[in-house]
Amino acid sequence: MIGSLRGTLLERWGTGEVLVEVAGVGYALTVAPSTAVSIGEPGDEVFVYVHHHIREDTQVLFGFASSEERTAFGALLGAHGVGPSLALAILSVHDPIGLAQVLATDDIDALCLVPGVGKKTAARLLVELKSRLDVPELERASSSARGDRAGGSATAAGAPPNPRADVRDALANLGYGPDEVTAVLRELPESDDVSELLRVALQRLAVS
């Protein structure tokens, strides 16, 4: 089983595959669009975590920029009805910390931003993934990270705040489509100020 690769990025095929050469052997990796862009440019030395997906008729290598993404991908594959394509699509919209927050707050609408996920599927995934992704632990980690960035500790009581969900709902109410909302949410800075995040989102949507 291949767990990681370090080598030279030879090619990037569209936004869904990259070719990494290790000791003279080229490995084709299926990756999320964000990973394809973030790992480097052709000719760079790169390191990727790998999920080696084996079936009776095929073998596919999925590449990830972090071990947390690879862990989340494996957990998603264990959920009923989730194959590699859907698992990768979910992680393309929600990174591991964002996904943990979605699950901790039962945010069905956030899961519905993933292409191919309707409300029934989202509701089922919320139940299944909470145990598979150990949401209480991930929730503490994400809350700690938010507190560190804000210069203070996260609130211990109740569910963690989800300002991005508020921004998403506000943009949807203003008539923006799921693709536009998903794209602008990825670009927002870290902040718990919903008004400020909404102002930034509207500015970026106005020039896109």
C-alpha cells in the first residue's frame, strides 16, 4: 500500500490529476482542485499523502496535501453510498476542520453545497460521519484553532459559532447561487464577525 509520495511534479492534467515522478517512476494521482494548485508547479519537489484505493478491477491513488484530509477521505468512504468521487467532492467544498464544524452544528445546508448531495443524503451523512470522524475531538481542535487565531479561548458551552453558515444563508437569501457562494466562502478571512465577513463576500462577488 502506498501511503505518501515525495518526488517531482511533472504534469498537472486539468484540475483533477497530477503526475509525480519518484525515482524514475511516474505516479498518477487523483486530487481535489485546491490540492492540484497548492502542491506546487511542474518541476517542483512535492510531498503528498496518498490513499491507495484498491478494487477488484482497478487501483487509484488519491493525493492530499495533509494527513487530516486523507483521514477524512477514508472516513467518508466508509459512509453508506459515498464513493471516491463524492468523498473528494465533499473535501473540495469543506476542508477537514470545516467539515467537523458542519457536522458539529448539524448544518445540512452546508453539505448540500456539495454537487450531487441533496437534503436526504446530507441528513444521513450527518448521522454517519459524526461517529466516523470523531466529531467531538475534531470540534475541540477546530475550536482551539479559532481561539488561537482570535487571540483568545473558544467558548466552552454550547455549539461552536458558525459565522460562515450565517454568511452563506445571507448570500443565498440575496439570490446568489451555490457555486458563487461556495467559491467566495473559500476566500473569506478568518473572523467571527458576520457583518464584516458578509461585507467582504459582497465586495468580492461584485467584482467576480
